[in-house]
Amino acid sequence: MEKLLIISLTAIGGFMLSITFNSLGEQGNTIMKIVGALFLTVAMIALVQRNKKE
């Protein structure tokens, strides 16, 4: 379950960082990039914490 969460956070974060929509405007795209970067960061921290346990 934990592994699935890390994989999904990484995928969603990467997708949000890479995609932009014209309909969102500049502010919406900035928010998407910030949230995507946050998801990726959380996934990386969780991955490091999980590897330290093993």
C-alpha cells in the first residue's frame, strides 16, 4: 500500500509539472507546478524514509 502511494504521488507530481493548460491562465499553471513539485518532493522524502527502514 505504501509503495503504491509513493508511485502514484510521483506520477501525479510529474504529470502536473510537465503539463500546462491555456485555459488555466498563468496563475493556474503556476499553482499546478507548485503542487506538482510538492507532490514530487513528498514522494522523494517518503522513498528515502522507506529505504532507511529497510
